[in-house]
Amino acid sequence: MNKLTFPSYRQKRKKTDIVTETKENDTVVYREIYTYDFMPDMSNGDETDMVTILNIPYVVSQSILLKIYEYITTEKLPFIY
């Protein structure tokens, strides 16, 4: 698997909609936009590489539900409706 790490991307920040509030308290309000540029020289792969990430919470929950289902269907439990 190729290594795609955080240094492979350069983060740029841009502040927009800047408003200064000077009457009550000396604060500045703005909206910050983040963009990321891929840097191929810092990576072993490129942006088209397929990356598969296992969803651990989903796998664990399905495993637990399967065990509960197997226990209910194999044991002679009284049916409660």
C-alpha cells in the first residue's frame, strides 16, 4: 500500500467576510476557508489510488448482533410477545 500522509497535502487558509465589532468589545468575526493541495513529491502514491478503510464500529456491531441472533435461534427460549 502506498503511503498517503498528511504532509502529502498542503493546507491553505483564507479569511473571508471579515467584520470588526468595535463598539462593545474589540472582536473580529470572519469565515475561514480551508483548501488542500496535493504534493506528489511528498507521497509514494497519487490522488487516484484506491484506499479501503474498515468501519470498525459497524463490523463489531454486526458481529455482536450475529451472536445474539445465533443464541436466540439455537437456545430453547420461551417466546415473549
